[in-house]
Amino acid sequence: ACLSAAQAAGLIVSRLRAYCVQVPGNSHYFLAKARRAAGWSKGQECYALNGGMTKYKSQPCIGGKGLQACLSAAHAAGLEASGLPTMLSASRVASTKQIVAPGV
């Protein structure tokens, strides 16, 4: 509704970028974060379920079980989301095909 109203008012609307990234220790769960970097480290932020940003592991984040679930949750929240590759080892990279669920 907000995007439609802004467009109707002649404003240029762009969504915030989100990247669905696999949660460490849970290969089936993905969370949406603003920074385009695979993995998670102390102090990094994700998009909070209640709006805004939150530090990783401090409040539930937008995400889902599997990449598709994370992407869907991010899109439903008005974010422009995509997945990032996940490092499996120093010599191998695999594309994440699942979405992270909130609160993991």
C-alpha cells in the first residue's frame, strides 16, 4: 500500500536490498541481511521481523527454512531479496537454494 501511494504521488520507489544467507550450524535455515557477504560474524545485522535492523541473534530476523522461504519472507516485507553462495570449504562454493527462517 505504501509503495503504491508513493508511486501515485510521483515518487521514485526503490526497495531495500536484502541477501538471504545460510545460518551457521543450520544448513536449512536462511536469514535476510543488508550486507552482501556470505556467512555471519559478530555485530552483523539482519532485517528484524518487527521492522528495521537488529544484531544477528538478538531479535527474530526475516528468513525461513530454505532459500525460497527466506526470499518469500523478504519480498513479503517489501525487500528486494536474492540469495548468496555459501562457502562449503576453502576450495568449494555452492549456491544456497534454501531460505532462512526468522528467529534462528
